[in-house]
Amino acid sequence: SRWILGVTGGIGSGKTAVTDHFQRLGIVVVDADLAARKVVEPGQPALAAIAAHFGDRVLDADGRLLRPVLREIVFSDPAQRKALEAITHPAIRETLERELTAADSPYAILASPLLWESGQSALVRRTLLVDAPEHLQIARASARDGVSPGQIEAILKAQWSREQRLARADDVLLNDGTLAALQAGVERLHAGYLQEAST
Ligand code: ATP
């Protein structure tokens, strides 16, 4: 089977900056967030299953998923959340497996903000955590998204802690310096991954 690296990290940690650089080095990056969006596009079986379970109130006139409506339903009801995940998780998993299998680079990357929480870590050989001090996560994410530091802080509190992630990761890139330093770290790891994937 293919050699796959899982890349994860909290909000604003620098995951995209890291995976963009791996991509520049020729590595195929499969994005779990993108896969989660694809499986609920019109025409996808998961969207039909969602409409069958939750009713047409979760679709707009064009048959597109009304995310805010669905979010509201599952937010307040753990059983409904479970029902949604029972539909989407297998579909996402299938998409990720198909895309990772098709990846034509020396190794491939699965980028997932919820790599461990979702169980997607089962698909990877090794894990890389992009780690940053919380004050930098908050500053970077709020500057990027134009939202208040308080909103980013609330998201941060709902996610796994740095300690929880650090305890699980095989490799860690501490993103507390310049982008150039981060990219140098990526290149150093890439050399090792190429070696490992070829043996
Ligand atoms: P999210 O999970 O919220 O999508 P992410 O982990 O993918 O975030 P990025 O989008 O890569 O994080 O980084 C957040 C912001 O901080 C971006 O605007 C990025 O350009 C910037 N950034 C990341 N690392 C650095 C750095 N070392 N120096 C300066 N800016 C950085």
C-alpha cells in the first residue's frame, strides 16, 4: 500500500502553509475538508441520504445543502449528529482512499484538521503535527479571516489541546518563526519521508 503522511494541527497553526510547500516539492496533497464538501454536492449519494433522513428543509430550491440549517439541527441533538456522521463519514473515507490511491507522487499527504478525532489517522503511515503557540494561532487566524480574536479563541477551546496533539504526533513542526523557517523545516522532513517511502 502507498506511504501516506497525515498532516494536522489546530486552527491557524499553519497547516495550509505546510501542505502548500509539500505540494511545491511535488507531493500530492489530499484534503479532508474538501472531501467533506464534495460528498454533499448535488448528485452525490450522501446528499440524497441526508435529504431522506432530515427532510427537504435541509435543501434549497436548487437541491443544494443548506449547511446552516443542518448545522442548527445537529448542534443541539447528539443523536442527529451521529445520524449525519453515519452518512457522511463512510462517504468521506471512500473519497479519501480513492484520491490517495490515485496519487502519483513518491508519497502522498492526507491533510486533515481532525486527523485523530475522525479516525482518519487509520489511513496514514506517519503523522506530522503543525504546532504553534496559541497567541500566534489566534493572531494569524483572526488576521486571515477578518474575525475577532475572541471568536478564534472560542474555536480553539472547542478543539483538542496542543498537549493532546503533541502526545500523538510522530513529527512536529513548531511554527513560531518566519514562513521561510517553516519551509526549511518542511524540506528537512521531506528528505526523510522520501527515504522512508522508498524502502
Ligand atoms: P485553518 O485550520 O484555520 O485553516 P491553517 O492551519 O491551515 O489554518 P494557515 O492558513 O496555513 O493555517 O495559516 C494561518 C495564517 O497565518 C495564514 O494567513 C498564513 O499565511 C499565516 N502564517 C502561517 N504561518 C506563518 C508564519 N510562520 N509567519 C507568518 N505568517 C504565517
